[in-house]
Amino acid sequence: MNSEVFRKTRETEVHVTLNVYGAGEVDVEVEPAFLKHMVETLARHAGFDLTLRARGDLRHHVVEDVAICLGEALSRALGERLGIARFGHAIVPMDEALAYASVDLARRPWVRVELNLSSGMVEDMASSEITHFLETLIKSMEATVHLWVERGVDDHHKVEAAFKALAVALRQAVSKRPGLVPSVKGVV
Ligand SMILES: [Mn+2]
């Protein structure tokens, strides 16, 4: 349930190590700073031990490739996806903001993210980059995820609640059910 992903292209270099059943120990170095904050939040609340190093030519490339590598690390760590709960969901508040997440870890990549942000930037990230990060991450981990912010005022709170909801739903979905094949097909 550990994995490592190293990806080097002409645009970026990303290195990820992941232990899905960890203690939320995180060591993340990446810019934008808000992405670092959100990746740390995701790993901590999912109970992942995560190290991540990423650098590159343009911010958009870094955001995208961190999402790809993180999703791939999770997918590799889960192997055949047997003996896990498979489904997870969470409703997480952050002050006035409230976010919902529903996760199915079967290999049926499908994603809907509605953050309902009111401005074009959250801290040092474009709102579109945040949505792109989440969509790319979910596609890369080969999961079905519905993630939405039901209400809120502060965009930072809305995004953070969404990442926490995704994290808690993932923590449930990866939780161990030894012997369970979580599909009547016999494979996941
Ligand atoms: Mn915060």
C-alpha cells in the first residue's frame, strides 16, 4: 500500500512517495503556495503519509503534473483495489462553507467538481486551476467523484472544505475490508 511515482518531462519534474495507511505525515514542496496548502490538507485528512517535490517551467504545468502524479501514486498503491471499502462520502464544513464529496474507487473515471467560487483567484491560484487540479487528480486516480460546495462566502474556505471532504471520503473508500471483493463482477 506504498507507492512511488517519478515523472520528468521537458516541462516538469515531480517526485511522489505515498503510504495510503499512514498517519498524515506530510512533506510537500510545491508552488503555488495554495496548492501546497491544499495537497497537505488532502493528505493529512485522508491519513496518507506523503512526500512530494515538484518544479517546472510554468505554473499550469506544475499544477497539472502534480495532479497526474498524485493520482497515479494513489492508483498504484491500491493495486487491484480488492479488500477495500471502495465507496466513501463526506459532508465537511469550514465555518460558513459546506462541501460534499462522494467517491467510488472502481476504475470508472468520471468527475464532477462544482466549487461555486465567486472570484477568479483564490490566494495565489486561479480558480480554474484549482478545478483543473481536482479534475485531473480524480481522472488520474481512476475514480468516480462528485465534489461540490453547497454554500459558503469565503473562497478559501470553500476550496479547503472541498479538499477536506474529498480527503475524508477517500479515507473511507480506501479503508480495509479484508477478503471483500467490492463488486459482484468479481473484479474492480
Ligand atoms: Mn486554509
